Amino acid sequence: MPLANRINGYSEKDSAPRTDERDRNENEAGRSAGVVVSLRGRLEHFTWAWFTATMSTGGLAVALAETPHRFRGLDTIGLTIFILNTTLFLLLCALMTTRLLLFPHRFKHSFHHPTESFFFGSFWLSIAVILCGTQLYGVSPTRPWLIPALRISYWIYATISLLNAIQQYWLFMRRAPAKPVPMNPAWFLPGYSAMLTGTVASIIAGSQPPEHRLPVIVSGCAFQGFGWLLSCIWIGMYVARLMESGLPPPDVRPGMFIPVGTAAYTIVALIGQARAIPPEHAYFAAHPGAAETLQTLALFVGVFLWLFSFWLFAVAVLACVAGIPEMGFTLSWWAFVFPNVGFAVATVEIGRELGSQGVLWVGSGMTVGLVVVWLFTAGACVRAVVKRRILWPGRDEDKDM
């Protein structure tokens, strides 16, 4: 089997292009053969990858809250999407619980399955964007209790996301010698969930009291450093595999956007954390000028990383455009949204720090593009469920379980 077809952990049979005509033929063949899959049977194939939908929808709400050029009603639209995403997250949690009760063996196996297991990180990323959305849409003078609640939630999330990153990579390393698994963009997700702790810190820190703000900023910087350095390892392996073996199958090429968010969310975290520094508290009171120095450093590190994000973005765009004729829907399509949320918000943050209207307009344009892509992906996801392209035996991340 060609290595190019194994890059995302798919077999040659599973990764073969699925055009509309092929899907129609499969569905017609299934109907003519009397194949019926019950709701219970379809829920058997409900995988962790479904949480990519909530991490992307929640990310869109964050992008709308951060976009600089606003109009009347935009806050209401963003709040509506945030509430929709929270409701959807609870629904997905209920469906995953149903899978646990009905198919406990498959649920247990999902945590070390070579393809599905890495998507467990999308569950934690969904929680991260809900925490960010709660800060952006919920914190107000009439709800002061949300400030300590978010701080406590932050520390809980930081602890669990780090433990999750340790255990997921440990399980993978422990079994890798017995059964090697080809590099695939989903490898980023466990580290992503820990890295987003830094992004959450940058968003909630500004509203925290100074005595609590500094620990949040320092820990957020540590988590961002951990996530970014880990991502650098995966990016090196990912690019080397692309150069050696070519592009992955068209169906899973949207996953190539995942690395875009590693540098982008690092920009967001560093600039946000530096902006939230309390200049007259603790270390910064004893070192006048340190806060301003770190803010300048954060901005130019952000500029330093931005073009690298753009390069990863451009490669992913070209790969997806080249594969359009043969690209069938998979849940990896949600990667069109979430990583690029970080890219758009990073652009906005750089524009704010530079005071550049040109850069801010680029960020606003990117946000509009995210809305269009989200609508397209959401529609394609619903259509794929109806057309039995996902949530169907042999067509999801658990296909070889």
C-alpha cells in the first residue's frame, strides 16, 4: 500500500476517493440489497471526531467577539452561536454517553485506537472555546461571580489537559514499537488541547484581580510554550512526510489546516498575556519597564510567526483545491474552521498592537471568510449524515476497530 495513502492512518481501500456518483451508487446498492442500519447501529459509529464540530463552532463565536469592525447586532449573532455551540456540545456529550452505555467495549477501545484516539483532544478543545466564549459573552458587572468561576475552571482545565496530553502520547509511544502508526495531523490535537490553556489564560486574565492574574499569565505562558514546542516536533515530521510521500487522500486534506493554528494561537496567547500584565504588582512592580518590554517582545514574536502560519495555510489551501473533484465529506472538514479562527484572531491582535487599520481590515475579512466556510461545512456535515456518508459502518474514524 503506498505510503502516501497511509499518511493519515487510512488504508488504501478506505481512502479511495468518494465522489457523489460513487456515494449514490453505494447508497442505491445498499437499498437494493435491503441493508438497514438502525439508529442504534449508527450511534455505534459516533466517534470523538464529532467534537471537532463544537470546537469549530465555539471558535467562530470567539472570532466574532474579537473582530474589530463591528455592526449593530453582531454581539447578538455571536452570543447566539455561543449558546448554539454549548447546546450542541451537551448533545454530543449525551450521544457519547449513549455509546458508552450501549457499546462499552468500543468506547474503551476508542482511547487507544490509532485513528480515533487522537480526536479525544477535540473534546477538551471544545471546553477551551466554551471557557473563552463565557469570558467574552458572559462576564459583566452584573455577573461578578463568573470571574472566580472562570479562574477555577481554568485551573481544572489546565490540569486535565496536561494529564490528557501525557497519557495520550504515552499510550501511543508504548504501543508504537508493536504496531507503528503513520504520522497524521490528528497527532497535534492532544498537544493542542494543552496549548489552548495559554489562549484561555490570555482571554480571561485581564478580568482577574492582580493577585490571581499573574499566576494565570505565568502558567498560560508555560502551557503555550509546551504546546508550541511539541507542535514544532509534529510539524517537522508532518512536512517531512509530505515531502517524502506526497499529499494525503483528498477526503482528509482539510486536516492539513490543523498545523496552521499552532503558530496562530501562540500569537494570540503571547500578545494577550502580555497585554494583561499587572504593571504594579509583584515581579512587575519590582522591575519597572518589564511589562512594556514583554508587550513589545510578544508583538514582534507574533509578527515573526505570522508568515509561517500563512505558509502552512497556503499549502493546505492549494492541497484542498487540487483535491476538490475527488473530495468527499469527513469530519476532518471542520479543520477548515478551528485552526483558521486562531489565524484570524492572531491577525487582529497584531493589527491592534500596531494600530494598523489595514491589518485590522484583513482580520475582519478573514472573519467573514470563516463565517462562509462554517456555513458550508455545517451544511455538508448535515448532508453527509442524511446521505449516510458518516455515522455509517465502515465510513468513520473507527472503521477498522
